[in-house]
Amino acid sequence: MFINESNIRKLIRLIEESDIDSIEVSGWGRKVKITQRVDAASNGHGSAPVVMAPQATVSPQAARSPEIASALAPSETTTGDTGRYVEVTSPMVGTFYTAPSPEASPYVSPNEKVVTGQVLCIVEAMKLMNEIESDASGRVVEIRGENGKPVEYGQVLFVIDPEGEITNCERDFHESETDAG
Amino acid sequence: MPQQPPSDKLPDDLLLVLRKRPEKSYTTFGLARKLSRPPEDIIQALLRLEEWGYKIHTTRKGEISFRSAPDLLTATEMTYGLKTKLIGRRFFAFGKVTSTNEMAAQLAEAGVYDGTVVTAEEQTHGRGRLGRSWYSPPGAGIYVSIILRPKFRAELAPGISIMTALALSETLNEYMLGKVQVKWPNDVLIEGKKVAGILTELSADGPTINQLIVGVGINVNHRAGDFPADIRDHATSIRRASGRNEQRVLLLQRFLARFEKEYSKYEKDGLARSRTRLKAYSSLLGHDVTLVSGTDTITGHAVDIDREGRLVLRTKEGKASIASGEVTVSSAKPRASD
């Protein structure tokens, strides 16, 4: 089996839907092991509290969009604890694109759950396409970039809440690699 | 599957012997002794070579000599006579693929080496920027992707697009002196029509580059009628401009050699030492242009390309350095870049 990101995601989905607690696959000189265990702590909580971004951090453009505004509607429960949020920044100056092509649907929407390494957007500069991946697994709290607009080096594009993933199992995700050569 | 002999490398070894001295004739037995294989194997290997399109001359006395190689982008042909140290030293030649960039991305994920080159004879989903397609019929063009694992930071990666356009322009300029231009940032044009497209894709972990995949599509031996009607007016091929067929293998080898030279300069000094040449090839400098970047539109006079490879426009509000966007010359009829 060819071990790439999409296959790993398929494996994760497969394991989530099953009672298997560990799976190990190798191919092309790489090996990946995915284990799943039920997390007692999060079970005890029932549904985990939803923590939203403080309203102040929402850019005016984002607030105008009805889709984003409605996604942020339940933000009355704001705790103000944003220290755990992971910010995904632009590694270069360029143009921000939320989708791979103008006709395609966006890579992610506000409130959507993402996993580490998942593509969130494209930053293009001088026709170099840079697929920006998520630095964390969690929930997209905020999309700060605006489709088709310029972004600066280091500008925050996404805010991810790593604890925002409301699931009752916690994934251990190990990837052990050996050089293919 | 790579078009390489799976396990038996005898045809390759045989080719090397025959090619080294094409003027010399060999006997089957002589070759068998030289390669320490039974004569039957040599005959089988010669037949294989002929199947692949190699022309082997046999005299009535049964003496064998090398005549010519097929113009196929196989690993054997591409690495024979390739004058590079890094780029293309590992080579994957495919027949038909969705897109070479896609194959390259998978190979890169699997951990192939820096400088690995992927080619295909045909792409079913040749890609351009933002979901656009690149017309890629079999045999006529060069569809190639180069996998790079540079040590510089991700923010310096965009200049590679421009550097690639320069390496390609200099290569094509050898075929048709003075007719090659680059429409910033990286459309390579012959007489105002697009002859090659470049799509560079970066995978980075913050500032650290995992890999940079430089995909290039070059229209080489297409005839006018080979292009679909919708792109015929603004696409061209080397053949259309020069009137004769060119050897794709040789062209790609020359390009890879240029690319390697420019890339090693880029690693040291960025575009600093390429700016003069970049500006000389530019089709935009000195013209009034309209730039569409995402959802923004700017008009101005193109005055410079800076050290970062950005296009500098003189606008009503002052100078603006542009990092991305689609440019059209205002006076000319605007048209899509691909």
C-alpha cells in the first residue's frame, strides 16, 4: 500500500468506525501505525464544552459574511482562554485562496474539524502554489485570510482550537518512517 | 510503470557498449563475451531494443552497429549524455499519468531523493494554476516535474518559479534566438504565444521546506492543428515557430543542465545574479499593464523586476511591488494566459 496522507486518513476513518484498536501498515519503505483508545476523561464530561474565539478577534470582513457570522453565533460561551489556540501563519507573501480552483468548494469552513497535516488553503506567490497545512488537529475557530486577497509573511491565516475536537475517543497518531532508499 | 527494463539490465548495458563507439561493428559472439552472457541473450536484448525503437544495423555477415535512438523520454535515454550532478540523476519515466506533478508529489512523500525527475509521454490531467488544465497529448510535448528539497526557507521558494522560467527561456533561446520572452512571472512565450507553462508546488512545515515540485510543460513538436481550437490562437510549439521537429530528449537534457546551473546560483544568491537576464526576457517592462491579483485589480507602468522577483509597477499612487497576479498589457487585447 502506498503510504500517503490520503491513505492515512482513510485508515483513520476505517479504524474509527471499527473496534480495532491498532493497525500497522507498511509499503514503499515506510511504515505507519495508528492506534485508537477510548479516553475515559472525555467520556466523563459528556459533551465537551465548546469554546469559541472572543468576538474581538473576528475581522470585520469575516463578520460580514453570513456563513461565518452564523458559525460564530454561539460565542456567548466565550471563556477568553485563547492560549491553547494554534495559529496557522503564512510562510510567505502572496495571495490567499480558500479553494484549489475558483469552482471548487473551500478546503475548510469555520467550525470544521481538521487533522494535523490537512490542507487548509493555498498561498500563491509568483505562481508558486503553497498548500498550507494545519499545524494541529482540532476545530477551525476562525479563518482570518480573505479569499483572493494578499497576505503578508507571518500573517495569521487560521486559528485552530486543538481541544475543539468533540469526540469520545482520542487518537494516538504515530508515524514511524524509514528511508525508502 | 517506469519504462525501464524491470530486472534485466542487459539491453541497457548492450546499448552502452554499442553507443560508445557507434562506428564500430560487433559480432554477437564478441558482445556475448564482452558482457559475459550467452549469445541467445544478446539476440533477445537486441530484439528488445528494436521494439523500443532503437535502430540497430546488421550487415549480411551478422555484424552489429548502433544507428539511432528513439526520441522517447525514457530513463535510459534521458540519463545517457545528461550533464548534471543533481537534477535528473534519479529518473522516473512514465507512459501515461494523470499529471507529473501528482506523481512527483507521491514519490516525494515516499522519500525519493533531491533532484529526482519525473516525466511522462502523456498527461490525462495536466494541471495549470488554480485548477486550469495543460493540454498534454502523447509524444509531442515534454511533461516533466523536478523534485527539490532545498535548505532555504519557504518564503524564498516563490522565486524558483521565475528562476525556472529563466532557465527554460535560455534553453529555448538556443533554438530560436531572440524570439523567446517571459511574461512575468513565468509564462514562456514565442512571438507572444505561450510555448511552456510552469506550475510550482510547495510543501512546507512552517518555514521548513519538505519539498518543492517544479512542473513544466513544453510544447515541442505540436502542429497548429494539434491544439484544441480554444487555445490555438495563443498557444504555440517550438515546431510551429521553427518549422522543424526537435529532439525532446536533447531539449530536456539541455533544460535540466540550465536548471541545475540556475538553481545552484539561486541557492547562494537568490535572483540577484539573474536580474539583468530576467529583465531582458521580460515581455512586460516598458508597457502599461493591468494586473489582476485574486480579487484586486491594479493598473500601472511596468518598470522593474526586483531582487525578490516581484514586478514593480509605477502607479498613480506611487511604486507598487507585486508578488502575485495575472498581468495583461493594457494596450493589447487582453486574453487568458493559458
